[in-house]
Amino acid sequence: MIPVNYKTICIAGILMLLMIGVPPASASSVTVGSKTFTTAGETRTVDIILDEAPHGLSGYSFHIIISDPQIAEITGITKPSWFDGLWTRQITSSADNSLAAVDIDQTTTPANPAGNVKPGDTNIRLATVSIMAKKGGTATITLTDEELDSDQPAINQGIISASIVAGTLLVPTDNGTIPVTPTPSVEKNQKGSIGVTSTPSGAKIFINGADTGQKTPHVFADQAVGSYEVYVNLVGYVTPPPQTKSVKKNTKTTFDFDLTQVSPDMGSITVTSTPVPAEIFINGIDTGKQTPFTFTHQPVGRYEVYVVHDGYETPAILAKAVTKGKQTTFEYALQQVPVPVKVKILPNRLNVKRAGYVFAFITLPASYNAVDVHDSSVICEGASALRLIRNTSAPRFFVAVFRRQNLVKVNHGDQVKVTVTGTLQSNGRKVVFKGSDLLKVI
């Protein structure tokens, strides 16, 4: 019997999320055909049909059981015409055969993402069973230990949940009487349970990458049959490798973990910023904490830290080593992302060797007011503004006056960018603004 989906094994890195304890939204059904024989010794066939494969079909396995081996026996199993994959039949007895099949269509392409059975296909023949009648009577033919795998492992763990509709075999008695046909039974979806323990206990339990919200020891009942990956995590202990096991019908599958305490070589990490608060990221992961904050009991080693603050430029990542018994501090002076302003500079043909004035005509964005600009903060290429000229009829507009001989770092050229910066007060905080104009500089 094949316990896993072979296609899933071939898709590296897929993370399968399972909502623990919640059954699939819908289920398919597998119907085993019924047959009436005319006489003992006659051989006839019944089909095993999957009514629907919403997400394709990559493989299946089950036992085919005849309830009374004195009434009829299995003489052969034929694969469907569409099937060209791996096919295995095992004979336990004349009334108990197991079948495992994996659809490994090698012509899979992005346009043909499934195998021979595509998502949404219906009335899929899984096998044809040859049965020989032995003596008069009635027997049931059904499936047990069934596992059906889809082509989409991210949906319900790749498991096709299916109910089984058993078939009926009717063989006439010696006097030609046909037995009364019993009502076929529908078996419930196959379930098992998962037990997770650890030493010491109290570890958080993760199944197929999802935090279950439970801690060891715990038993998860009513879990669909199939393969599960389980690991646990306990603060102060090394997280062990995950374990993968198969859950079987009406069986408890146990995952046990022996945890090892982490090395006592610990230090601490303190992160501060100006201004606060800023979100803290360590080794690329959002810690959920804000500056200022100290992380204690951190294993010695190298750490990469950065912070993020709305409205401020994200600083470069700092990398430092945490040493035993020491506090390692990461400090950040954040630079505000400037508010863009419109700047027009006159004269637009600038002779920096000549004495005189430069006038910057500045228009602030909506919601800002020129009266809130800090006069001493306005700078043009190293030169501080001599004065600001405001107009109450145009509250977002002002003119900054500079001495041209005070400008520094201005190169000659036909298209030279000249920048004006400054600060203003808005809603109780200082806001940086910045704008530029292109001049001809001689």
C-alpha cells in the first residue's frame, strides 16, 4: 500500500497547511459496482468508480474485500485504459486483494498541470475487478484502508476524502432462486488520531507547518488518514527536527519528542532609535516589538538588525555579535523621508562668482502652511536663507532669499540641479521638506 502522494514528494518546498480538526468542505464517493450472476462458476466484472476528482488524481490505494469468500472470489484486477503509471496488486486471499496505483504522467506541462485525471473530472474508473461466483448466496464487495491523493497538496493536505458505496454480489442457489438484494452501505470518511508528547511537556505543537494552539501532551481526534509532519517548540530548548508519519484508520499515531536544553551561553540585544517607536527586525524576521526594547536570553552569535518607522528612511542593516553575559546595543538615528515641494529658482542663469542674491520660490503641498516653516532651517546648497517672504493670500507659498556667494558645491553646467531643504511644524511634529530646480551655472 502506498501511503503518500508521489507527485507531492517531487514538488520540493511546498508548505501544506491543515486546519486541525476541520473536515473537508465536500467529499467525493467511490462506488463499487454490483453484479448478479446466473450460475456458480461464472466470472463477471464490476467497476470501481470515483464520482469526482475536484483537484485531480495522483494516486490511490485500497483493499478490495468480499464479505463471504464462500459466495465469490476475486480472480483478477484490471487497470483502467487511461492509466499508464505504477500499478501494484497484492493478494492476501481470494476475497482480499490490495491495490496501489500512482498516476505519474511524464508529459505534465504548465498547460497540463495534472496527470491523466484532470481537476474536475467525473466518473473515473479506478479499477475493474473480475469475480467468480462459487455458490448461491449474497455477499458484499467493498473497500477498506482507502487512500486517494489529489494533484494539489496545498488543499486538504492533498487528500481526497471519499465515502465508500459498497456493491452487492448475488449468486443463484441450486434451485435458481435469486437472494434478496440488501441495501448497500455507505461507510464514513476514514479517520484516525494524532497524539503528541514531549519531554519536558508544555511544548507548542505544529502540524504541517501550522501552529495548532495546543501544547504537549495532546491528542487530536478525527484526523483524516494520510501523511502528517509534526514538530514542537519550547522556549529554552532546541527545536527538534520534524517527524513525518501516516495516520491510519481507527488508529492513534504518536509523535514523541525528547527535547534538549539550549546552551547556557546567552547574551542580550537592546535596540533603540530616534525617534521612537520603530518596528524591530532581527535576522530578517519581524519581532513584533518596537524601540526601545531589550531581548534577553539570546544565544551567542552574529545578529543582523534593522528598524522601520513610518515616514522615515529605513537605515542600513547593522550586524553585531552577541557575547556571553553581555548586552549588545543597536542604535539608529532615523532620517525623515522629506516631503516633496515645488521649487523655482531665479535667476535661472546663475554666475556663482558674481555677488548678488538667489531667490527660491517654494510651494508647499496641500495641508501645509508657509507660516509653519522654520526660518533658520531653509538651506540652498549649503547657504542659509537670509529671510523668508510670505504672502497671506497664498498660504502655501513663500520666497527664500540667499546670497549667491554663500552657495557651495555647485558645479558648472547647462542642467545643474540646485536643491532647497528645510523643516516646518505640522500636527505637533517637525517635518522635513525638499525640492529642486535645474539651472544653467556659469
